[in-house]
Amino acid sequence: MTKISPAFVLFFDCTEEEMERRILGRNQGIPEDNIKTIRKRFEVFIESSLPTIEYYNSKDKVKKIDAAKPIPEVFEDVRAIFTPYVPKKICSTGTRLKVLPFHRPCDSSSFSFHKISPLLRIEV
């Protein structure tokens, strides 16, 4: 574990069967998108990443999303989780900015917090 203490850990919960169906159904012609490779990725996730999720779950830091739902519903669930974390003021000069979450990445490198999530956009 690291010395980082996240506000939360986002976990997209979905059955292996559903993930297999989605990966195989995306029809992108990626050679790695075959049952054997997909199942190996699941094994690696369970062995290497799931313990991290369990650790943060024991600290009540995991926010779970039912990722088996349709994509628009999953998006809204994610938006609801991130909305409280969107800053209302980000300038030390007191300039009020309009923050529009979940549209496209911020184009300005002058705002450091846009690196938190590529799903944030800021308009002055």
C-alpha cells in the first residue's frame, strides 16, 4: 500500500459474464479480445487489484457502481459520486468560476485540478 489516502475508491461492479459479453461484443478486432485472454485478465485483476479494493472497503472508502446497468445510468451514478468533489472556487484571487462536470477535459493547463479527472471542464 502507499501513503496516499484517497477520498474514495471507485469500484465498477460487474459480473465476469457481463464483462465478457461486452468485451467480445465491441467487435474491435483486437487479438487480445478472446475468451482465454479475457479470463486471464480477470484472474490477474482478482489476484492483484481486488485486495486493494478490499483494503479500502475495510476503511469505508469504496464507492461501488453497479456497472451492469445501461451506460447512461452508470454515467449518472458516477456523476452523482463526483459532483460533491467538484470545487466551487479554484482561484485564490476570489474570481468565481463556473464548473461544469463531466463534459470534456479542461483545455487550459493553467488549472492544476483538472488533472484529477479528465471528466471535468471549466468555463470562466
